[in-house]
Amino acid sequence: MEEFIRSNLDRYQWLIERVKPAAKPKQPPNSSTSIDNIVCARVRPLSDEETAEGLPSSIFTRVHEPGTFDAHELRHPVRGKPVLRSSNYTVDRSYGPDASTEAIYNDSVKHLVSWVWGGGIGTLFAYGQTGSGKTFTVSGIEKLVVKDLLESNLEGDRKIYISVTEFAGNSAFDLLNSRRPISVLEDSFGNTQLAGALEHQVQSTSDVLAHIEYATKFRRTEATQKNDTSSRSHAICRIRVEIQDIPSAEDGILYLVDLAGSEAARDRETHSAERMKEAKEINISLSVLKDCIRGKIEADAPVGTQTKRKPYVPFRQSALTKVLKHVFDPAGTRSCKNVVMACVNPCLLDISASRNTLRYAEMLRVFVPQVKEVKYRESVPATWNNEQLREWIAANSGSPAIDAAILAPIETGAQLVRLPAPEFESRCLKTPGVIHEQAFAFRSKLWQLHVDSRRPKEKAQGKEDEDDGPDSVLGHFKRFDRSSSRDLDGSAESTPFKDRIRPGMAVSWTQKKNSYVGGFWTDLNIALILCPAAAVGPTTQDTQGRRVDAQFEGNKTADGKAKRYLCAMVLPAVFPGAFEVSVWRYVVVDVDDMEKEVILEYDSATRFYHLAV
């Protein structure tokens, strides 16, 4: 075939000059791709060797139709002169030979950095034929990512860690530890762990680049007819961002995945049986990766675009996708964004492999048909547009109200619930007067509403049991929500809370030096009111062992109203954002030190209390 192409280069040039690009295929109506998954393709320039031999390009980008490639192949018919077989492929974003790595990074990859900095998970997959510039592209992007993480003015206190691992078949190796073998295991919580892999903290761009350069020396490569150092394994550079300034925040993780290079048929002519087995394992892992990406996009389809068939995501079928379980698992709770970069060799001799690369990339663009109209429902956040979301934030975010323009400048309800927790809370804290506890409680409120909206209804609307009526005990319980510290009289909320203090009310208060109770408290000091200090018994003591004097004249105001209250301490629980009430630890709080009412909700599953707004 190669001899046929070389002997008909003039014929190919003549045909190329007369070709008319086929019309771009129309997208199906009422369809969309996931905004969290971007598929790109980059065509490298012809190499000096290819140019010296006079070999032409066979892959071209369309200037006026971004995302579309034209591929031209010279075919040998049974009779007559050689003919041109043309085909087109469409991805989300296309880059020609003149596009720089910096431009590609800014256009398609840079958004992953801020996403990961805010606590999300981002993944870049680089795929392509050996010799297509795949490793060159990943190396350039790695330098730009590290520079943005360590040298740009991103808000917040973070620590950066890096690890580099290699996957060949079902075997895994640590490239930062002299390529020592490691194990891919799943812990009791269902999380995949790399047992034996080392992780290094980095504080400068030079540190990261030194680690990457060291790992490259141990990368498994083999010589092929196309590339003397062809990657024969998958390499994952994992950058973990530990968030210091937001308690209980999960780490942001960025995966930069340099996939093993695929090979054209002419590159495999001299392969041994072992090398053929190796190529088979690479093809299997790439096929599994494709199925995982497609399945995850279908599983993440928004409300109103769900297909009847529940997608299957086979992430356990290869070591590569098993490590990335939390990226592909439909049952996962973490938000992920993926970018696929297909690297293409433009040379006419490699047209078959280039078409396979573009076909693979095109298959990763999943269109989910619109099966029903999405109508606004007040109890379903996934149906809210930006305006409806902002109205809900203003009415339900507590006091002071969180600025909806800062929290959701462009997001819809479906997008906001997928926002990583640290990013969500950081946006809330930009509103003056909002503290971390309020931001945490508000996010919990939104997620509780979102989770409840996805649960199947046990009863049809309007068909309640007789025992659930308004006059029944169970109906009374549901109406007034006794799992919360809210006042049973809803109209009392309009009265200043100091004028309606009652037993069972939870309040935040300012701790004074003479009422110091030890290192129990968080930034938000909470106490549960039990009774006026003037009503305590003679043996009541506070947490410091001091007797509470019921006859103390400061317990009441001049007109006889209670001024000091005996309160139970509310302490942080073992779970982040959870509290427990220590009814045997007392503290006396003056009304003047009380700041505002705090709503506590009891969770029977964990037996802890949580803040509500």
C-alpha cells in the first residue's frame, strides 16, 4: 500500500485540488452533549522527514466549520486510475497544525485548573497513533497546568501533591519510585487505592517538572517503524490539591493521562508474539475507556433527557478505568469534568490510523435525545433555570441572605448541585456577613431537596393514609416537623428572637473571657437554651465546676424579665458539619451575648444534629 501511495502522489495532489468538501452532518434535533465532557482533536504539522520525502497531508480542518475534519484517502479501484475517498469527522473543538499548545490549553484545558482548585475532579485523556505528538501535547499541557496551580493568583490556601503511575495491561508501577510494582485495590468504602505508590508534596513549578522528568525516564517505551520511543503503556500524572482553608473539604484531583500509542498495520509487521499480546491489551483498555466515557455521559444526562435504558459503565474491566472509578462510576457523588485530546498524524501514509483516531474521538461525543419537556417544579432543583435558582437562593439562604449573583452567576439548578463543595462554600463566603457554618448548612439544604426530588414517591399525590390526616398524631408531627428546633408557631419568626426566647431554642453567642468553656467550640458558638438562670436548682454547676447562683441579681432585668439562661453545650460531632447536644455540660449565657437564633435539625440515621437555614 505504501508503494502504491508513493507512486501516485501526483494523482493525489491533482484530486485534492478538485475535491469539494461534503456537507457537515446535521446534529439530531433536540439533542445536546454534556458540558462537562469536551472532545478535541489536534493535527500535528508534517515532520521534517515527511516533508523531505514529499509526502502530503491527508487531514484538514474546516476554517468556517470549527470541529470538523476532512480526511482524504487514495484508493486503488479494480479498474481505472486511483480515486479519492473522502470522509468527515466532527468533534467539539478542532485544532490545525498552526495551533500552539498554549492556545489549546487556554481554550480547552485551563478551566480544569480552577475546577480542581475548587475541589472538583478533572481528567485529560490524550489519545492517538504513535508518533502523532501525543506525549508532546501532554508534556506541554503539564507545564502550563503546574504554572497556573503554583504561580497564578488563585484564591485560597492549598497544598499540592503529585504522583506518576504507569499501567501496562493489568500491572501497575510507580514511576516516581524507580518503577516499582504497586497494587490496585478497593477499600471497604468502595474507593480505589494504589497500594505502594508514593506521593510527593511540591511547592514550586521546578519541583513538579523535576518529578515529571524523573518519571519519564522509567516510562515503558519500544521502538516501532514510526517512533523510536513509542509509549507502550498508559501513564497517569495525578495532581492532588489539598484544601486547607475549608474544613472537611474533599481534595481536588487532576488526572493527566497519556494513553498508550496505537499502531498502524505497517508498524506491527515485525512484532513478536509478546508485542502482539501487548498491542491487544492496549486496544482492549482503550475500548473499555471509550465505553466508560460514553456510559458516564449518558448517566449524567440532565432531567428530561434520560433514556429508557440505564447505561452500563464497565470501569472494572481494566486497571486504567478501575483507578479512575470515581470519574466513571454513575453512583459516585463527586463532580467530574473530562477533556479528551485526540492527536492526529496528517501524513497520507498514516491515513488509515488517523481516520481510526478521529472515528474514536467522534464516538465519544454522546447525544442524548430529548424524550420529554422539562417543566419547572418548585421541589426539583434540576428543573430550575438561572432566574428561578436565584429567587430560591434569596428566599432560602438564611440571614444574611447569600448573594445569588455571586453564588450562581450563570448556573442553572442542575449545574449548581454539581458544583464541588469547596467552590460552593467559597462563593457563599464572598457575601459579607456569611460564615462557613451558614454556607455549609445552605449547601446541605439544597442537596437535601435535590436528593428528595430524585426519590420515588411512596404514595400517589392526594392518597394519604387516614392516620396521616391533620387531626392525627402522625399528621401533627409532619406538619410541625418536630425533628427541628424551629418554633411551632411559624408567625413568631417575625418577632426579634430575643423577645421570644424559649426552652429548646438554639442560639449563637459571643464567648467572653469570664465564660470560657475550653476548646470545644467552632467559629460558630452554639448553645441550647434550657431555662432561666434564676430557675436552676441549688446543685447546678457550669462546665468549669462553678455553682450557678439562682439568686444572683444579674439573672433578671429591672422589670423582672430573664437576662441570663442556663444552656446546654452544642459540640462538634465526629462527622464534618454535625453537632451533638451535651445536656450534662452547662454554660450560662447572657441575653446581651446572644447573636441570633440557630436552627438545628436532627438526623435519626446518624443521631446527630445539623445546621439549617
